Amino acid sequence: MKTKLIYIILAFLFFSPGLLSGQVISPSVEKFLDLEKNQYFADRDSAYTDPVYGLKKLIYGNRRFAEDKSINPRQTDQDLQNTEAGQAPFAIIIGCADSRVPNEIIFDQGVGDLFITRTAGQVMAEASFGTIEYAVEVLKTRLIVVLGHQSCGAVDAAMKLPANPPGHVVTLINSIKPASLRAKAQNLPDKEALDFAIKENVIEQVKMLRGLEPVLSRKFDREDVLIVGAVYDLHTGYVNFIEETITSLPGYSEKLASN
Ligand SMILES: [Zn+2]
């Protein structure tokens, strides 16, 4: 009986990397990003010029937040003055409007660091595309992160498909519907089905941006911009980047081999 219990505990720990390390990152992605254990800081200028390094900076910043080590960088009066003349954000975040996902706080970044568009379910339309293209073309930002989150109300609504959604909410639901239908086809319990749909929705949005003409598709293929997806865990405070949105990056294998 005791042995059986030990096996159950071991299996539980083994199959729940999130419970052991908090941040869920596979060894190959860790190698690709050149992530170091117990490292919390990355350089601001390098993050702006190199999007892979920028991703590392976001991961380290989020690690500070989730582990109660936030430093609230670049938020002093002096920082405001320094950015008055212009901005050079190192990442574009396309996130959900949910009040529990404040981007600068969860990534522990400051003024001038993140260029953000937020709508429920991070659903995008022409205005968001123009916003992202502006940051890429004019501000020369090279890292784009689509950020979904656990318990997303918009995705939940798309799963439940209410009969008469109010006003323009139907637009949001229709946009998330393909992901919710794929989640339903899995025949999972409600909570798992919602988690599946949340992840699928992000993957779908990443694919859409990677193929978006005329600016992003070309920049992505040329590796001028990096477009990845992540899901924020409301419980642990960690942002978990979706592995397949990283392993599918052009140049992934080459960079992995050289690291
Ligand atoms: Zn949401």
C-alpha cells in the first residue's frame, strides 16, 4: 500500500512539471532560448535588437513576478523623462482585456518596454493589425507575443455559445469559434476543454499573424520578427509559452544546434 502511494506521488510530480519548477518550459526550448536556471535579469538594449533575447527577457521578468521578486523597473520620474522624446518597446503583446492580466506587472517591465493591444479573447481585427504593423515598421519592434490566459471569459462564452449574446459580443464569439469547436471535439471535461480552447485560440491567432499580408508574413519568413504564443496561469502567476509556437519558428533547429 505504501509503495503504491509513493508511486502515485512520484507519477504526480513527474507528470506535473509546473508544480515542481513553476514555469513550464521544455529542455529543448530552454536550450533554444539559452535560459539559465535561477537567472532573473536580461539586458534591455539586447532585447530590443534580438527578439529571441527579448523573449528571454520576458521570461525572466515573469519569473521575478511569479516568485515575488518584482523590481518594477523603469518607472521613476527620470524614466518618464528619458522616454519623453520617443519609444523603443522591445515586445508587442496582443493580450486579453481581462483585468487580472496586467501585462507590465506580470512581465515586471516598465515605461516604454511593451507595446500592447488588448481585446477580450485577444481577438484581432483591422485596427489591431494596423497597431501591430505600426510597431513593427515604425518602432522596429521585433518580438510579437499573443498572450491568452487561463479562465478566459471570452473563450468560455465561445464554448457555451449563448443564444443571444449582447451587441458586438457575437463578433468575439465568432472569432474564437474555430478553437472552441476543436476543443469540443476532444470530449474533455469542462475545465480541460476550456484550457484546450484557450491554447488552440492562441495557436490560431499566432498562425494568422504569421500569414498576415503584406507586412507581418514577409517579416516573419525573413526572421525579422518573431511571433509566438503563451498562456498566463492565473494561479501560479507564470506565463507559459506554447512549445509548438516556438519549435515552429524558422531557424529553430539551426539555432538549437548552435546553442
Ligand atoms: Zn480573457
